[in-house]
Amino acid sequence: MTEHHPWFGSYAVDVPARLGAAGVRDVLREEMRDLGFHEELVSARPLVVPARGAAELYGAAARLLDLLRRALLASGPTARHRMAALGVDESLHPLFVDDRLEERYCGCMARPDAVIGEDGPRFLEFNVGGAVGGAVHTHMMTRAWRRVHGGAGGDRAPFDGPSLFGARRRLFAAVCEELGLPRAVALLGTVRDLPGVGSARYFDVEIGHLRRHGFRAEFLEPEELDRAYDPDGRFRFPLGLRHFTVTEWREHGIDLAPVRRALDAGCLFLAPQTAFLISNKKVLGWVSEGLPWMTGAERELVRRYLPWTRVVRERRVAWRGRDHDLGELLVRRRPCFVLKKAVGMCGDGVLLGPSTDPVVWERAVGRALREEDSVAQEYVEAGRCAALVTDGTGSGTRPTTIAPLLGPYVVAGKPAGCLVRYFASGESGIVSMYGHGALINVLVAGR
């Protein structure tokens, strides 16, 4: 698929003459400084798509997220039952809070990964929780493009793009009102999770946004948690944003006991632990295969927007109208499938059948059948669109055709900005926030 997909439309914004390529790059570098941003070659304009396309992308993401949430909660009455249904290690999920809060807020924020397939958006996975990478980049790059194309206030930009910080702020305000909490939020994370970043600016830009809108807000490294209590023993922040995963912090050797104490003292870190169970790709497999309680409309939603996905184990499956042994099918039709570990984000544990050596693929299928820790998904070739990249010089500014991976953020069921990751070469493949040589941009809706 090399032609430009019609879903992307024909919108384009020119590099403003008053700035030129160098000026655009300078604005991006200023807004994105010390966030972990590839500065040498950058997008020269945002990805502008028709408003109806952006609405479809966000709307399908929100509806699918709600369906995945309900599928996870229906798998068992308690967190322990749900972990058993997924076959996950309980030690990787030590930070649960009250069941009611877990169930109420576990789907409050997410960033699925999607490509534009032959018939439109196809959602490859759902990254659920506050620790999903790219949120700050998405907000700041959207702000940068507003500045480039809309003047100092950004109000003259010929496109619309949601404020991710604004969406999270409104979520925090709604939770505070619902639970009767003061408007105080702690952002819990660590610079150690951010490759190539040497300051706390990644967190501070959102702290500044919250403070400007009447919140008491503070960024806390994990070692600072035990100093965030009032003299009476109460944790100073009733609400928090969880910028970490258990696995990442254990790899850093970070003690999770202070987090547990803060939770026990009444702090609700969003999104709660159950969010990470929704992220498990086995839930995607359950929904793709169909659950008894799903309505006809829900099954049609899945058929339209999810690629065929199945939990890998010794079993028979229906694929393209015929019955197959799953293991034999995956080996025989390797170019048609992707193999993914059920737990993992940003391309971790993913093998693309079309580009994997047959011997390596067959070995991986055998392992997945034995371990029952993976899903198989039908491969979707990503649709292409036009892009413009620059190294900041006129001669280094060039058009290209890319196969973008789209990450529409959904916060409290509402659009919250869309991250775009792509290879400037136009190739498709495994794209992540860090590594793999990908560039980033944002998707906005043309006016």
C-alpha cells in the first residue's frame, strides 16, 4: 500500500513564511526541550485530517475502551479473580485500592495504538493508565503547532487539537468533586524513566498548568513520598497521577513501599492498578472473539475497528470462515499475523509475521503455545499519508510519505490529543516513543 489513504484527506498547512523551516524547528525545540525529543530531523507541520475522521478515531477509541473495561470487570468479581482469569503474576500488581474506586476509575485515561487500514481505523492495542508514554509530548507539540500557525495565543490556527493537560485537569476536578476532595494533585514519577532527560521539566510543565487553574500541585520522586505528610499523618495530596509502572520501578530498584503507604493514607493515584489489567492484550482477544453478553452493536463495533485477535494456546479457532488449529494456522500463514506478548507496551515482545524469519517465528509460536502468555493478531498494513520533515534548513525540508501509528488519548471518555509516531523513510513496523528511530507528531482536525 503506497498510495495516500483517503481517510487522511487532503488538508495541509504550509510552513509559515515568517518563520521558515529554521523558525519552525526552533519553536519545536523550545517547547519540547528536555522532554526526550529527536531534534535533528523533525516534523515540519502537524498531521491535519478531516474533522469527521478525527471524530471517528476518538469515538471508536472511547467505545472500545469502555467495552474492554467491562470485559475485564466481568471476568471475575475481585481483582484476584481477574488476575487469575488473565493468568498474570499477582506480584506485579501490588497497588490495588478499594474495589469501588478501582472499578470506577480504571478506564479514566488511555492511549490506544491504531493504524489506518483498508477500511479506516484499526486498533492494535490499548495502553491504559497514567503511565502511558507520550502524553506530555502530545500536549506540548500541540501547543507548539498552535503557536506556529495561530500566533501567540494559538487562536488563529486552522485546526483543532484538544489540550491533554486540560482534559486531565477536568478529570481531576470531576474526581475531586465526586469524592469531596480538595483540589490537590501529586504527580508521582521519576526522571529515571525518561531516556536522555536531565531535569524534571517533563513533570513541571503539567504542574504549572494545574497551578494556573487553581490546583495545589507538586511533582514527587518516589524517595520524596514519605516527606509529603502533614503533622497529623495525613498525606497532603488526596489525588495523584501515576507516572510509572511497577515493572519499570522494580527495574530501577525503587522501593514501592512508600507508594503503598500513600495509598493506605488515602491518596488515589490515577489510573489505579486495575487499569494495567485492562491493558493486557488477552482482554483484547476476549472481546475480539466475542463474549456471551456482548450486544449486536458491540460485536459490530469490534468487527469494524479491531483486527482479528486470539489468545494463543492449544485450541481450534475460526479464521476467514474456516476452522483451524491455531498453532498450525500461525505457522502456515505467518505473513498474515503478528505475535504479541499479552503484557508489554511500546512494541515490547512483538513479532511481525511478514518480516520475521520463518524459523524464528515457528519457535516463537511454539513458546507462546506452551506459555499461554501471548496473543496472535491479524496483521494490518498501515495506510500512508503525506508528511513534511525538516532539519531546519530549506534544502533539508522535504516531503515524504509515511505510515503513521496513531495514539488517540481518551481521558474520561473524551478526546485528549493524538500522538503520531512514524519513520521518515516511510517504512512501517514496530514504532515506540523511545528507540526504533521514530519521529513524533500530533494529529489535529482541520477546520
